Amino acid sequence: MFNYTDPHFYKSIFEAFMIITFASSKGGVGKSTTCAAVACALALGGARVLVIDLDQNRTLGRWSKRAAIDRLTVSAIATETFGTYFRDAEASGDYDHICIDLPGTREVTLFKALARSDLVIIPAQASEPDLREALVVVSDIRDVGETTNRKIPYRLLLTKIFPLRTGVTDYAYAELERKGMPLFRTALVERVAYREMFLNGQPPTIFEPGKGAGAEITALVNEIHAIAEQPESELRKAG
Ligand SMILES: Nc1ncnc2c1ncn2[C@@H]1O[C@H](COP(=O)(O)OP(=O)(O)O)[C@@H](O)[C@H]1O
Ligand SMILES: [Mg+2]
């Protein structure tokens, strides 16, 4: 279906300028990890990517000092400067995509970022409390969508799942289906490569290309692409 060994692969499929926000009202679910991995995959594929780190812990700001990836810019900024910073970045024409990494709290930057998003990715572990938190973000997305008079597409992403399918994972899938929650088919398994990324700076698509975490991130980026390609009306329905 896709060829992740072709360096031009992502570039060729990803024409639309996209603002992708990683959100959840819970910490430790994999927002920063997924944001960094996806941003790297896009940059490695040829896109100019800006990551805006809005978490005052500056997880990605620190990570970027270890990771030197061509075409990838990471900016950790103070929350109160977000509006101006974002407007300037968007208007500059310097970037093909902007990825926003949010803190795990419900604060004003969450709402500001949601309002500007073309896609919101909500990482959640396959557990009852995580799924409950994910629903809180979904209702925030709907609120912001109503206020700004547009539907904001979003998808849940199961993260840190056990490699073998367990009762917990089955529960999560059943619950999500029952609630009609849009979900990425790709789920991120609990893997060392995701932790290594913060130690050695290497994203999964470099650390283990085409397998394990690398293959997961490639599959995820392909799903994001499919969302970006949907006609406007379909995107709106997805929201
Ligand atoms: N799929 C995964 N497999 C293994 N470890 C992971 C995975 N996703 C995240 N982690 C680890 O879990 C911790 C929290 O992840 P992080 O991305 O910082 O979450 P958040 O940004 O939502 O707070 C980090 O130590 C990270 O390395
Ligand atoms: Mg984080």
C-alpha cells in the first residue's frame, strides 16, 4: 500500500498545509512522543515542519536539542505569545505543516490551538480513565467547533498498548465503537524505540525504519494523509 523506504513518499502525498494538534487533558499518554515522531516523519519526507511546544515542561524543546532533523523546527514558546507566534509562523510561508504539542491540562491554549486545527489527534491509553479524559477533549473540540462555526476533525489514537491483544484493548475498542468515536486504525504499541527517542534524539522512522515503531508511525502518517485528502465535506463529517 505504501513505500516507507522512499524518501519522497511523504512529500508526494502531503500537499495540503495542515495544522495538527496533539491534545488530551491528561499527561503521560504520549502526546509529545507522537507529535515528535509524526513531525520527524513529515520532515524526513521532505516537508518543512514547525513544532510548537506549548507545554511549559518543554519536553519537545529539550528533545530538539538532541534531534537535528533537516527541515524540522521546534519552538518552545510561552503560552501568552502563542497567538502572535502562530499568526507569524503561518503567514511566513516557511512551513508546510505545523504540529502543536499541548500540555495535559485544560487551559486557554488548548482552546486557542483547537480553533486553529485541521486535525486534532487525541492520544489515549486503553484504560477507562484515559478514554473518559479523551471524551472531555472531544466535547471541547465540539464546543470550539460550534463557536468558530466549523467542524474540527479529530481522531483518537490508542497509545502504549500491549503488543498482544488483551481484554483491556478489546474493552477500549468496544467502548470507542459504542460511542461512535473516530479512531486511527494504527495504534502505538508500548515500545522501547519511543522512549529511546527522548534519549538519543532519533525518531522511530530513523531508529527502526519499516518495522516496529517506525512502521507504526509510517502507517499513522498515511492515515493522516488519507484524512487530509478527503474532500472538505467528508472532513467536516468526520468532525
Ligand atoms: N508507545 C510508547 N511506548 C513506550 N513508551 C512511550 C510510548 N509513548 C510514550 N511513551 C513514554 O511515556 C512517557 C510519557 O509520554 P509523553 O509523550 O511525554 O506523554 P504526554 O506528552 O502526553 O505527557 C514518556 O516517558 C515516553 O517516553
Ligand atoms: Mg507532553
